[in-house]
Amino acid sequence: MSRILQQPLLTFSVRIIELIILYTWLKKVRLKMDTSENTTEKYPVPNPNTSFYERPQVQVNRIPVGQGVPIGIECVTNPAVGIGGAYGTWGESVDNEGLPHMLEQMLGETLENGEKFNLAELGFLYRQFTPNLTAAENIELEVQVGKRFLLEAAHACGWEPGEVEAVLVGSSGPVIEDYVERICLEAGIPDEALKVSIHKACDGSVAGLNLALNPSLPVHKQIGRNLAKALNGKKVLVGGIEGLSRFLKTAHGKNAIQLFGNGAGIIGLIPGRSMKFLAGKTHEVYDEAGLLAFHMYYPHSGKKVEGQSMIEVTQPNENFIRVAGLMHEPEGGFSVEMAGMIGMVKLFVRNGVQVVEDVYQAYQQKMTEMGMPGKEIAVAIVHHANLKINLLVEKTLKKEGFPISMPWLLNEFGNVSAASNMIAFLRKLSSLNPGDNVLFDGFGAGTYYDVLAVELGG
């Protein structure tokens, strides 16, 4: 009988110790996590009453699916560095005040006062939601969405679709398994162009950029060829497309449904010319506790093998590669289940900070080798999980001697997962110059981390 009791007591004791360590660590960095703190002051909202669709440079149209779904796309081009792209969203735009009513209409459930997040404190003022559609309508909608973003991103670079030589897209839960192939076909991108579908949750787009630029990644061996070397000098589209509102009806609990929304960001670059690799790293740590559990809407064995990567690579055909990450899936067939704020801190901040520090130190060494010691990072482009997590990462890095600015740039969106890094980069692109160095910091459920420093070309 004593042996039966020992294991639960041991597990309970370990959890208590973990909580004490986490509390001590949070106290050490002295960041108040209570909702009374005005964390939006550091990166003020230009016009908090304006939705994304009302921005002057956004082109708004309707996709003829169901009763018609609005889509807004903004294109950005910086000829000096040779990079362009397109970003935006689709579906009805809802502000924080209207969110509870929208969720009640969609899900038939109400948010009680104790269940509501202070979303403005988390950096989100609007979210975009797709109406309830049939499975076939969701496929048609998201294929048309992906087609439009690929076309607009190519045109922002001055390319025709037929000139694109590779497309790498991150997607947490693709609406169909061959989503990247389908949208490339619809956009007129050649059959012989390489298509890579990356499933590492919110880390997907930065993982794609790392894959296209970093020749030292272990996953190249799994693929059977070094994509970074193969794509050097070619016209490449990289980004994330996330129709996350599709998951709301099957989410477990009321945390995730308040944060996630639709969004896409695609950039065009020529590796080795318009963007040059300086330093980078990928890292993975299995989310044993399921603090951010996510259903795998893509092929994966679901097996975790000790000592091996959680990434599985498959190649359905010669020019289509799937890079799929293992997830801790929610029980009961739910799409997503998310712990509270402390759980998210435990999941992402400590490991995330260490990966950024490792890459930044490698970057400093690279600058010294290139005869430019002390050259600073112009801007850090970070996944916009929520503002409090990002401020905590930034403050921790500064306290440990890494003064990296991480601006918050996505007020008119919710957490748009793999799309957020490329949206943020495109919002900073016009202010960047040839020779500027940029740090990309991606992290997501699973858990996965991709961080890299790059130099912008001309």
C-alpha cells in the first residue's frame, strides 16, 4: 500500500517545487503580472479605435464563400533592401468589447466575469473571425486566402508567380494536408517550385526562414538535402497563414478562444542577397504537462522517441516536403487547450530566453570575425504570443546583459500564431536599411524555438 501512495506524493512534491522555483524566478526579474499594470505604455497604439480593415493602405475585398467573407491585405516593399511582402487577415473584425457577444453567437456559451482576459493588457484590441461554414466552404475560403497572399507577396517583390522558385509556409493546423501545394497551384506558382509545409505551431514561419537560410540545421539531414544551400540566390516566399478561428468551436476551455484569430504574413526574399544568414539555432523541449496542447491536423506518428528529434519529415512528392512537429494533443478530440498566464510563462519564457542568448552570443562572435565588433541588432522581430510574455522576455534579457528591443506591433490582431513574426517584420520593413541586422525570435507549442540573426542586403 505504501508503494501505491509514494508515486502520487512524489509527483505532487515535484509540482510544488516547480511552482516555488517559478515564483522565485518571476520575483527575481521584478515584472508585475497583475492586470493593473499599464503594459501598453511602452509601445502605444497609434489609433486604438481603428480596425485593420480601416488602415489607409489596406485593400479590402470579399471572398465569395458563404455569404461573403471580408479579406484585407496590405503590401509592403523596400526596394533598398530587396524585400517585399503582404500581410493581413480575413473574417469579421471584432473589438474587445464585442468579443463576448461574438463568442456567444459562435459557441453558444457566455464568458463569465472571472473568465474574461483583460485583452488590452495582453496587447490585443481586435480579432478577426470566420463565420460558421461547412468543411467544404472552409477549404475553399482558406485556399483562396492563401492564393491571394502568395500573389500579393510576389507582386510586392516585383515578381510574377511563375518566377517564384520556392514557397515555405508555416501553419499550425492546415485546413487540408496538401494546403501549401493547393495554394501554390491556385496562385500559378510552377509545379517544379519547391513547396515546404511547416507545422511547428506559432514557430512555423521563423522555422521556415531558418530552414531557408541556415545551412547548419539538423533537419536538413532528415530532408536528405540542404535546403539553405539549394535556395541560395533563388526567389523564395516565406511566411505563415493561420485560420485559427476555425478551431474555436472545438477548443477546450475559454482561454484560447479569446486570444486566437485569423492572420497571414508572407515575405519575398533572395537568400544570400536580400537576406544573409549570420547566426541561428533551433531547439525543442516536449511539453509534458500539456500547458499548450494542440491537435495535429497533419500527418505525424505521434510517437516521442528518446534522444531523437520530435520533427518528422515526409515527402509526398518530388517538390513537396512536410516538416511536422510532435504536439501534446488535448484529450477528447479537442483542437486546443491552453493553461493560464503562469503556465504560458513556464512554457515559453525560460527556454526562450536561453535560445535568444545563445544566438545573440553567436551573433556577437560573428560580428567580431567580420571586423564589426559591437554592431547592434536594428530590431528584434518576436512572435506575438501576448504582450506580457514578450515584455517579460525582453526584461529578462536586459537584466542578463542582452539589451534587445522587442517592439509590440500587432494590436489589430489576436495571437495569429505562425503569421505574427512576418506581419511584425513587414510592419518594420520600410524603416530598415541595407546592412541592418535583424533578430527573428520564433516559439510555439510543442514546444519549439527558432531564433536567427540576419543581415539585410541591397
